[in-house]
Amino acid sequence: MATLPIRIWGDPVLKKRASAVDRLTTHDKQLIADMIETMVEADGAGLAAPQVGVSKRIFVFRRGEDIHVIINPKIIHRDGRKIGDEGCLSIPGVQAKVERAARVTITGRDDKGKVLTLECEDGEEQGRAATCVQHELDHLDGVLYVEKAQPETLSWLIEATDEEGEEIIETVAVEADDVLAAYKRRHLPKNLHILPMLKKRIMRK
Ligand code: ZN
């Protein structure tokens, strides 16, 4: 197993619609194992194959304590609405509020080829599972959450200290175009709250 380089916003693979997987090859199985390792290493809630440069309809995600793999996923039921903060490993150091279905049922195949159907709902038991599967499925269609977010809520996450000297994360409003330009120019805000592995990735692009 190996961790894979995460593609950053601006990479064309993130805007492509990914292809369905007909038959899972040994190569795909290796990809899935590496995607899980990469997600765990980056402490992400989910990771879609295009985020590691592979345009196939596969994603991995957390649902409570479990990590699932889903191939050719489809949402077959959705109900309720909710608004929550989202982030993305491919758009590091940023968050925004997105409106999503509160509960979804997702179906697809697991890495053994068996049909997998899961009801997902955000909460204590499952973490952000419902948000996550909707966000990851969008990745397979070349859609990034910043395109669905409420634009006025888009913010950089900046590390700061409060009056008592406690470390805090401040949000600083930013426009989507400026985020994209910052990654492209390798010029990130000072004290950006970003994983070192992702910062390195942007700086050497
Ligand atoms: Zn994402």
C-alpha cells in the first residue's frame, strides 16, 4: 500500500465526468487500497478516485467507525434538507456552507463485487456520512462543492491565537476565483490551516 498524491483544484481531472467500472482489475484493487491509505493519512472523511488522478467511478468514505468502498455508486433515495460546513482535500485550507439532502440511500458494488446499499445520515453514529457520499458522488461527475456552496460563506481557514493565547481557527471570506488563483500562483495566505502534505503538493506543482 502507498499514499497517492492528491490532486488540487485547478487540475483538469477534477472537472471530468469519471467512467463506470465494468470489471474490477487487480490494478483497481490496488488503487482502492492506496485510496484508503491516502484518506486515512490525510484524515479525510472520503476520497474519490479523480482526487488521485484516476477518472473512474470509485470512492472510499467513512460511516461512523467503518470505512467503505463503493464502485459505480448511485443515490436511490434522498430526503430532508440541511446546511453544513464542508471542506475538501483537493481544496485545502478552505470551507463553505452547502445545502444537501439530510438523509440518502446509496447503492453500488463493494470491492468484492457484491451489491452494497447503505442508508446514510449525519449525526453522532455515522459522523458526516450523508454529506460525504453526496460530496464524493459529485466528484465522480466533475462537480466540486465550492460550485454548490453559498458563495458568501466561502472562507480561508487561518490559524490564529485568541486573547488568552489559545490556538483558534479564524475564517476569512474569500471568492472562489481567488482561491483558485492562490493555488495556481503557489501563493497561499499566511498561517493557512492546511495539512503539510497538501501544502507541499501545492508549492511544488
Ligand atoms: Zn472533495
